[in-house]
Amino acid sequence: MKTAFRWWTIVIPFLVVIQITLVGVGAFHGSHIVSDKFDHKVVPTCDPTCGKAFKNSYENWFAPHVAFGYLLVLSIILYGLFSFATRDRRLMKIAWITVALAIVQVLLAYLAYGVNVLGFLHPLNALIILAWTGRNAARAWQERRAPAVAPAAAAA
């Protein structure tokens, strides 16, 4: 059980990196859409339906980031639940701190839509998640390669 949990710990930071790259795709494609629309003066002269289409085309580039984000949070919650099967308090603590950071990430995204000036907290928390999960993955990788200590030898 601990071996499966260890591998999950190692995979999570890679998933976080994918999530971060998806927002980059959305940002750069979205900036081209904005640039193209304003360079050609389409948005100020079009009717309200044109503005809605413009907004939708811009937001569609962020859809993979949003969808993958929810899947990532769900997988992290499952990771937390799975940690109970290890019966190791240290691993449970690591998993549930990760779950808390992931839930805060979703809440920060919603907060940023309401209070735009606080939008910087969402990417800042993403970097904290990446650092936390990367640290845990490095430790899990080291533990995987470390020889197992026999209980009798550890007590001596």
C-alpha cells in the first residue's frame, strides 16, 4: 500500500506542472485573441452578441486549465483518502496538507473572479503546491531507493 502511495506522491508534481502549462496556453492564445480583436477595432463597433462571442472565444482557451484543475483536485482528494490505507501518520499529514492546498487553490480562483486584485494569490498558491509536492516527491523517491531497515536493527 505504501509503495502505491509513494508513486502517487511522485506523480502529483508532474500533474501540477501540466496544470501550470495549461494556463500558459490559455494566456498566450487569449492574448492573441484580444490583440486581434482590438487591433482591428472589432470589439468597440460590434453588437452585444459579438462581445459575448469574443469573451467566449477568449475563455475557451482556459477551459483545459479549468477542467484539468478540477480533475487534479479530485485526484488529490483521492490521494488524501488513500493515505488512510497506509496507516502512517506522516504520510497522512503530507496528503492532507496537499488536499488543503488544493482546496484553497479552487477557492482562490473563485475569489479572483470576484475580487480581481487578489488574483495574484491563485498562481502564488500554485507555486506553493508545486514546491510542497515536489519536496514530497523527492523524499518519496529517496525513501524508495533507501534500503529497508529491519525493525530489530532499528531498535538496537
